[in-house]
Amino acid sequence: MSFYPFLVAQLPLLFFDSRAPVSMQALARYAAEWLPAEEGDTLLRLAAGEWPDHPVIRDYRQFDVGLRNQLALLRGTRMNRDPEPYLLGSERPDHVTRQVLADCVKDENREHAERMIDSLRWKFIEDRTVMDSFNFTFLVAYFLKLRILERWSQLDEQRGLELLQAALEERPKDPVGTPS
């Protein structure tokens, strides 16, 4: 008897731009009790921030590298800098995705731009797993979406100020080329 329908039926629906309804860590521990050891380990590792080997995870990472490469190209061009040192491989997104990313780079509202980029990631996950509903691939996709939601739920104004302050403290006091 398959345990996937039982496990998947218990999962709360995920909606982009909403809060994570469940912790990835807690869900991974619960799911690992029901899954074969290798699959449980994959979810536990994914919840811990690792990228275990799975076809959907590989495809997602490849897509994400393409997004990041295109952003590096667009931002480099906009800042009149060579983006080459920031590129990883030769991955590039499709034309529609490139246009959305171009709009993101022009967007003055950084939060809105980041949400647009994450919506591209979300759509990729959904498109990649559209035919998967009661199997392990669905669970992997669910965890990838949870990762996006958890990242946003950890961000708030106070946390942003803390990250900015930490970055400013790490910055060299007298950068090269700055008059003393």
C-alpha cells in the first residue's frame, strides 16, 4: 500500500505570497517516519538547507543558476561592469523569463522585484511537477515551495536592518580609491 496519498492529503495548501503554514524541519521529521529511508533523508537534507540529488532539485538549481546569470548580466550592463566573473556556467532562462528579470532590475522597489523573481521560481516548480500529485516528486516540489515561503517569513524590517548593519560593519573602513 502506498503511503503517499495519506501523507500528501494531510499537507496544507501552499500559496505564493502567503506565510509558510508549516515548518520544513518539522514536516521533514514527520514525513521521514513514513517514507523509505533514502527519501526521508532527502527531505531532511532539503529542510536543513542542503541540495540533495534528485531530478527536480537538479532542474530547479539549473533554472535558478540561469536566473542568477541573467540577473548578473542585466545588473552588470546597468552598472557598466563586466558580469563575467559572476556567471556560473552558460545557463540562461527563456525569453519571457529574461523580460521579467529585465523589469525586476529596473524596478525601484527591491522587495517587489525579489517577489517577482521568487514567483518565477514558484512557477518553474509548478510547471516542472504539474503531473505529480501523490508521489515523492510532489513532496520534493512542496519542500522547494516551502523554502521560498520560509525565506520570506524570516524577513521583516527589523531583520533587514540587522542584516544591513552587519554588512556595513564588515565593509572595509578605507576602501581603495576613497580619499582619506
